[in-house]
Amino acid sequence: MKKSKIVLIAVVAVLLLFSAYRIASSGTETVTEEKQLVNVKTGQVTLMDLTTTAPLTGTVRAENQVTVSAGLQAEVTRVYVEVGDYVTEGTTLFTLDTSSISGSYGQAAAAYNMAVEGMNTAKTNYERMQTLYAEGAVSQQALEQAQTTYATAVEQVNQASAALGSAGSALSNGTVTAPISGYVTELNVVEGQYPAGAAATISDTSALEIGTNVSEYLVGRLHAGDPVTISVKALPGQTFTGTIKSIAPAPGTAGFTYPVTVALDAGQEGLMAGMFAEVHVVSDRKNGVIAVPSDAVLITDSQTKVVVLHDAIPEFVLVETGLDNGEYVEILSGLSEGDVIVTTGQHYVIEGEAVNIVD
């Protein structure tokens, strides 16, 4: 009986030792799991040039666009083009009824011819009187009278010539032509009706530009020749380029903004006049500043910090930030060039506890 108790006690002791071993082993595994290193990605603090941009809205338009008006209030007799047609300079767009002007032109021409004939007669008589006066055959008074008659005839010719030119100009207005080569983008004339306002618009779309406006706070930072980038809602995912062509020295009459013209670089497919565009201009620039990726900066407890690594041991360093363009941010104080910082995973590190650096 005594022997059985001893065996039972031995078995129980073994079971207790085995359980203690399992518990100890389980605890060791738990500790190991709790101390698993946080994976992070790192970068180096460097010097770089930083820029920020500001968006300006505008509409793509032809650099050379001309509005055509009818120089004569008369009925449209024929229209030769349609919207969308490409025309060369001098192409007839439409014609107007010039029947009433033709009569006026004929009268002006007849009056001019009569005046020229009278001037030639007066000139011949004046020259003849000069010869007779030299021979003593006529008086000085007769000579002066002939001279006055000739001068009057010359003035009448000048007046008749001006009237004929005016009539001829009015007659030529009956044929309206394209002042430049380009596309007909607007046409407001109908056969049988009188034209009103802008009759047509011709746009040379071989060169495009964007008209926009900037505030007084930004205008001083822009200069003619500055490069810009452009995005167009109708062409998502594409970026276009251009340069600032001109900046108005004074605000426009309609407000307090300054008109700016941006010339688009040639050879950029897809852009068309009339498209709504967003121009991104450089609003601020700093060269050779200490900067880090914007995502590397933490804000905790109303403090701005960056995680700096010292042999894989993280330290939370207070920093003062400056210019931020959404990708990189300027560091005014707290970091030095060459510092190794955490760029990904910094939200999970514990200061003073080693981390695992991954590529």
C-alpha cells in the first residue's frame, strides 16, 4: 500500500512538471510574439528645391481669332461657307445686295470723270494764258483768273476722287472675305436677311492659348516666360505644357484680378479650342532646403514630429515645417542633412524599441 502511494505521488509529480513546462513554453512563445519587430521603410534627409503650385481656370482658345462684321447694312444675297469649314485668307464668306450702291458708284464715277475733264480744260487754258502773257497779249488779271480757274478745277477733282473712293469702298463691302486663314467657328448670316452684330468668327487653331486671371497676391510671383502645366477635364489623365505669354499690368475692368495669357506648346494632340482647362502655376519656390516626404511627418499631441533612426532604434524628433507641396515638406529645424528617417510604418514604432528595416 505504501508502495502504491509512492508510485501515485511520482506520477502526479511528473504530470505537474510536464504542465509547468508547457506553461513556461507557452509563455516564452507569447513573449516572443509580443517582441516581434515592426517593419519600416526609411529614407535620408536631403537638400532639394521645393515648389508649390496654384490652379487657375480658363478656356482654351485660338491664339489668332478674328470676328467679322458686315460693313454694309444690306440684304445677304448668298452665303458660301458653313461652320467648321476651313478657309484661307481672302476667301469669300458671303455677299450683300449692292444694287442701290451700284447706282451711287456710277454717279460718283461720272462726276469724277467730268471733274477731270474740266481740270484738263482749265489747265490747257492756264498754260495758253501763260504764253500770251509772256508775249504781252493778255493782262496779268486775265492770267490770274485762268490760274484761279485751274486751281478750283484741281480741288473739284480731289473732292470727286474722294467721293468715288467712298462709293467704291461701300461697293466692295458687298463681298465679305476671310481676313485670316482658319476655321469658321461662328456664322450668323442667313440668305435673304440683314446681318446683325458679329457676322462670323474665323479661328486659326494652329496655335492655342488660355486666357485666365490671377489675384493680386499671386500676380507678383509670375513672370512672362514661366513654364506651366495644364490639365483638361475633357482629357483626364493627360498633362499639357505651356508658358506664360503675357501678364496685364493692371486689373481688368470687371474686377480686381489681373488677366494672364498662357501660350500652349505646339504638337500636343487632343487639345481643342473651347475646352475648359486648369493651369498650374508656380506660386512659391525655395531652393536648397532640407526636406522630407510629407507622409513622413507625424502630428501627435499637437506636436509635429519625424521618426529618426539610430542603428535601427527610433527616436521621435520635434520638427518645424515650412513649405509643403503635398509630396515633400521643408524642415526648418530639428533635422540635419543625412539623417535616416522612417518614411513608412512610423505610426507603429515605439520610441527606443528596435525596428526591422525593409526595402
